[in-house]
Amino acid sequence: MKSALPALLLLLLPAALCLGAEPAPAGLPAGTTGQDYPLPEAPATRVTYAADHFEYDESSAVMHLKGRVLLKESTWTVRGEEFWINGETH
């Protein structure tokens, strides 16, 4: 009859070697912490849009979206029938 001890040792050995070591946060190489890598700047906001009808007034930089309008950004979505968007930046 075979002993289950060698299999148990194989399971416990990696844990024993890592005692006292803090696990790396998800997505980082083993043995590193989040403090080792500075976080990048947040990406610029990008809004995408869709509509049945689109008009753009170049002189005033105003967009007119009409009919099943959908505006999306990474964290929000807006739906409506008609939107006026001032595209002028300051």
C-alpha cells in the first residue's frame, strides 16, 4: 500500500517555502507589490455616440443627434431621442 505522505509533502512544500512572504497582487509578478510600480495617469475621457440622424455645425462646434441616441463612456451610458452637444473645448 502506498503512503499519501509524499503527495501531501508536495502540496505543503510550496506553502512552506512562501511562509512570511506576502502574495503579489493580481496581475503583478510574484515577489512584487503594488508599490513597486507607479500607476499610470487615467486615460482621457472618450465618449462614443450613435444616432439615426446627425448634424454638425462647424462654426459653433455643436453636434445635434436625433433618433435613438446612444452616448457611451467607460463608466456610463445615456439614451434618449435628441441631444445637443457643444464640442467646443476650453
